[in-house]
Amino acid sequence: MSFDVAAAVASAHLTTPKTAVLVGATTGIGAATARTFSSVGVARIIVVGRDAERGEQVLAACRAAAAGADGIQGDLGTRFVPADLSTRAGALLCARDLATESPIHYLIMCQNGVPRIPLQLNEDGDVSSFAVQALSRFLLPQALISAGALPPDAVVISVANVGKTLAGLSVDDLSLKSMSARTNLGAWMAQSARDSCVLDGFITEQIARYPSIKWFHVFPGLVASERFQYDAFPFPMNWLIRPLMYTPMAKSTQSLANLVVYIALEPDKTAEAAGNFVGPSMNALKPGAWASDPANRAALWTKLEAMAA
């Protein structure tokens, strides 16, 4: 896209009340996006996360950002929703709570389930990181749709890896429990690719099944977050990534927040220019090979619906 996204967001001012829910927004891209939504006049900001203290700090920053913003009149409404998205029950409980905020105009999901070695299983038998990174991003919007909390013109944005593929991925082994023969690095990379397959797959289905809602999958690339989890990466990736944070390759959380807010405010323009799978430079991306197979997506959807039951 040939224009400055940051400038477009800086000049945006909403004049009708809107509610934004930001999941995984106590730090990083999510927190920056919450503040940016406040600055453009969103009327109500709901932050979902695990750390109440950090959540309240983000909301205080949102109120400060809203104080000088043009747009709707009145105080910014804010609320922190504590949630544990590492289990199916936790995600569905969070969705029931969020449904009380209906209508939700913008649902932004930035929760970060970093792959772990060895695999850490939850009470459902799912790998906990997969439950956070992928499964919760299916459960939350689906439950909100069922509750009537997402209006027909809602915008749902998931910030995570786009376009990776894992050959041979089976919907009967989404937690990759059968990959014990892989090296630590190979197992980590397989989990990351699996997350991308699942996210690309069900988001493609959501676009087709719920066409009035605007669905986007945004790949952030390398982001210099204040709480970047270097130790979550296996050797030698943890050594290689650290110096890259000090190069132009690493984008700021604010630059990604500008992109997410622009997409939320201008979903039709975004879809026309870059489609529904968007890179950090507002570039068009495509789902990976596994998620591009209709048979895989159909099997995945059936499996995820069963997991949500």
C-alpha cells in the first residue's frame, strides 16, 4: 500500500460509540493496540489477560490516550477481564464473560502461546501452548457469534504466524504428541507450523461461513516487544534472535498497533488492497499449503467444533 498507515491512523477519529475487546493485551502488540484504539475515539476498551496489575496499567494508559482524542464525547469505558486461555473451559468461560459486552465491534486476538519443549499437556489433553495460540482463537469468536455478541459488521483480527505448513498434519493429533522423534528445534518449528496451519485453516473457513463479519489474519513478523520471551526459543534460535532485535528487521509494537487499528477501521479498503491475510508492511499473504486444501479445512472445522462442544 502506497500510503503511511501511521498517518492514516493519526488522522482517524470515530464519532459513533464502538467497543473493542483485546485479548492478550497486557503487554506488547495488544497493549499498544489498546492505547491506539483509545486515541482514535473508541468508546469502550476491554482488555483480556492473565496479569491484572499489568492490565490495569494498560487501561490507565488507554484513559490517558483518550483524554486528548477527538471523536465521541464522554469518558472512556474500560474493563479488565482475567482469563486463562490454556484450557477449553477457560476460553469458553472468558467468552461468556465477554458476551455481556455485546455488541463487540472489534475483536483483536494477540494471545501468545509460545511452543514449549517438552510438550506440556492441560486437563483436556491438549498442549497448553496450542490451546492459547490456536484453539482459543477459534473458541472465542465462535462462542461470541453463538451468543449474538458479534454484530454483522464486526471486525475480528488474529495476530499470529501466517502461511506456514506442516506436511502430514492430522486433525486427530493437533497437539503433535506423535513427534517424539524430532530434535528440540525440529519439534519447536513443527509446533509453530502447526499453529499456522490451524489458524489459516479455520480463518479461511470463517471468512466463507460468516461473510458479513470481517476476518483478518495478520502476521506481525519480528517485533521488539518489551517482554519478548527469548528463553522460549530453542538453541540456536534464542541466540540468533536477540541481536536481530537491534536491527531494522525488528518492528516496534506501535507500528504493528497502527496496522491492526487501520485494518479494524478500514476493513474493506484493507481487503481490497491486501486481502484477509496481511503482512507487517500491509502486504498480501496467502495461507499455507495444508490450510489451502479444502478437505483439510473441512476435517479441521469438524474437529474444532467437537473440541468446543
